[in-house]
Amino acid sequence: MGATFGMDDRSQKMLVMYLQGPCKGLAIIVEDTEADADLIDIDSVYSKQLLEQRRSINPERPIIVIS
């Protein structure tokens, strides 16, 4: 289970569809409080700040950087 950061609604919906389709539901997108990992869109204007923020909030949680 992962929470997304730096994605617009369209990108997030496409990721959800990909996880449900080709990935056969092996992962799901959830709210931050329920997530086991953070997914950060590195192409976001605020990606550097998001990465630093997520590291400081949850230093033990894995971060997956996507483009």
C-alpha cells in the first residue's frame, strides 16, 4: 500500500488503473496514514521539497521515486 505525492489527479488515476490492471492488484493507493510506502513523482515542481518532507515525517518508511 502506498500514498502518492506530487501527482495530479489524472496521473494518480492512471497509476491506480495500472496497479489494478496489469499488476493485478498487487499494490493499492491509500491515504498517507495507511501507507507502507510513499510514491513521489520526481517530475513535480515541488519534488525536492516533497522528498525532504516525507523523509523527515516518516524516516523509516520506504520512498519510491517515479517519473
